[in-house]
Amino acid sequence: MRLDAGRIADLRLVANAVASIPLWMDDVAAKFNGRPLTDETIDAVADAMTSAVSPVRATLLPPTYRKSMIAVMTRRALREIRDGAAVAV
């Protein structure tokens, strides 16, 4: 992600461990460009990612668990980026 004055300027999202290959989520990411990177936006991105994936039944962990982890990992990554960007002025 690239931020411009606290707003999302370029967001790239990938869902992994839900299909046989990583899934680039360009359509989901495009919806959030220009928005401020607030907790509300982070939650909206995580919810959109969760809605967009349908994990396959090809691994040890159940699809419902892996789908819920998409939201958890998305929130963690975006908050880490936001908080790191605020410190590295």
C-alpha cells in the first residue's frame, strides 16, 4: 500500500491459503483508493476481503477458519502499515 497524506493511494491485496494459488484482489482494492486509512476503512477492507473469498477444502484447516483468518490478517497488516507510517514521518 502507498499512502498519500493518510489516504490510500495504491492498495494491493492478495488472498492466500484459500485456493490453489494466491488470489489478487484488485477489484476489492480499487474500492478503497482515496479513502483515509482509519479503523473504519480497515474493517471495511477486511469485510470485503472476507466476502470475496470462498476457500477450497484442500488443506488441513477448515474453510470457515481460513475465511475468518482473511479478516484477521488483513486488519493486522493494514494497522501495521498505518501505525508504521505514522511513526516514520
